[in-house]
Amino acid sequence: MPDFQPSRAFRFANNMVTPLVRLGLPMGTRRAPMTLLTVKGRKSGVDRTTPVALEARDDGWLLVAVYGTSDWSRNLEVAGRATITSRRRTTTVEARRLPPPEAGPILKEAIMGAPAMIRRMTSPYFSAGDESTPAAWEREAEAHPVFILTPVEVASTR
């Protein structure tokens, strides 16, 4: 699968959602609310911010690149660290990309368990479906990075 190239409409939607999330307005689904991910560009070193959907886990958050490999996912994999902002609260996180055998079942659960509207939006980007084998979902995980984000203790500057 080729890398995801956002359309003008997609970029426009992100540009509309970003300030709303920054203001603290709830967006996304209850299971995976929209959050702002800020990560240093792997080439420029400049902070880049994009809205993403995060699912809370016991040890942090799950982040899935549902549209496939994108600039933010490549940047996050290289940087290994980012900040997430939700409800006007910013948290520094460490990011670990899961290997396909670990990511495959999580990816299947995230996609197949998503609301119908989300499944319709993302289905063109997946070959695997509800009845697909674990190996098929592992192949999907190679093209759709899955990250675990863990909060980092940041020393106070006072």
C-alpha cells in the first residue's frame, strides 16, 4: 500500500478540527476522542501538530495510523517522543511502535470495533476484514503503524 497522501478535503478537515480540539471541545468518539499529537519533524526538526484519535489503555494510550503510514507516523517512530493535548491538558509521552505480531490483533480490534461510520471511512485502506486470519492483520500492521504512548515524568522547572 502506498503512503497516505491527504487530500485537500482531508487537510481542510484537520485544519478545522485542530483549533476546536485545542480549545478543549470534545471531538471524536467516546472510545477514541480526538487529541492533538505534536512531534518533531524527522527532517526539519520543527514541531508538527495533527489531530489523532487515542484510545486509553491501562499504561497510556493506543494510537493507530488508520490511513496507513503518514508523515506523523514516520515522525513519531523516528522521534520516539511527542506531546499529546486533550481538553487543554498537555502530556509528554514516549512512543513505541508495536511489531506486527503484537499489533495485528490490536489493529483488528480497533478497526472492527469502531463505529460503522469510522469503518466506512477507513475500509478503503484495509484489505483485511472481520473474517481475515491473524496473519492478514499482521500484514496490515506493517502498513498501518500501531503505537503505545506512555506518559513521561517531566521535571518541574520551578
